[in-house]
Amino acid sequence: MRLFFCSAKRPYRRTALGADHCFAKVKAVHGDVTALLNAGMLDRTEDSQIVFPFEAVNVEFLLRAA
């Protein structure tokens, strides 16, 4: 049985439940990376690796109650 990691806490076995859970996490990460690529926060190298091209980023935002 092949084990793979989709969480820093524990490995998941390739079962229906584990695969579905891991697939959901992979889809979420893919969506986040795609959004960051489109926003210019991440770059793709010629060999298709994703890189963060900055030394640091200062983010400021305001949260208000709904």
C-alpha cells in the first residue's frame, strides 16, 4: 500500500476516504497557487517549478465585523 503525505501531521493511506480528503486539500492548494500566480506573487520557472521571487512581503489589511 502506497503512503503519501497531504498533511504535516500524519500520512494518509490510499483509501476512498483518505484519497478524497487529500484530493480536496490538493485542489485547495492548487487554487491558492493559481491565484497567487495570477496576482504576480509567485512565478513559474522554465522547468515549471513555482517560486516566490521576493525576499519579503509586507501585507496590510483591515478586517471589519459583518
